[in-house]
Amino acid sequence: MRLARSDNVYSDVERDRIDRILRTRFALDTGATQILREQGEGLEAAAPDTVRFTRAIKEAVPFEERIGVIEALWEIVLADGERDDEEDSLLRMVASFLGI
């Protein structure tokens, strides 16, 4: 959510892509996917910085699987068909924080 919102536009296409990633990655039905995304949106809005998110990912996701996280983030960045400098910058920073 933070990445999708980094260009100040959180579009339906980005939201749909996030839902697809969540549904596929965690084998969720539509309702559970929506609930998880909405919880993530709330957490993202309340979190003061990106470091906390990346730290949580590093603790929960083994190094070998973090490339999948980065691939999913790229899907979100490219979901609207436009590459934005803010999104690119944040994604590079997150990749670095994750040790990728």
C-alpha cells in the first residue's frame, strides 16, 4: 500500500493488483483478500516510516523468498502502466533494506 500510494495516486488498478497478489500468495477467497488489504491499508496509514515494514518483512520472510516480495512490488508499481519516480525510488530503497 505504501508503494502504491507513494505517487499520491492509489488507483483501482493498483488496488486490484494488490488483491490479486494477496489472493494468489496466501490462497484467499475474495472476502478474505479484501479484509487483509483493508487491514494493510490501515496499518500503512498509521505507520510512521518504511523501515518498520521492511523490518517486519525481513523477520517473517526468509531471504530466499524476498525476491518474490520484490517481484510483487514491481507488479504494483507497473499496474497502472506508468513508472513514477517516487515509486521507483521507494522500491529501490525497500529492496536495499531487504538485502536484495
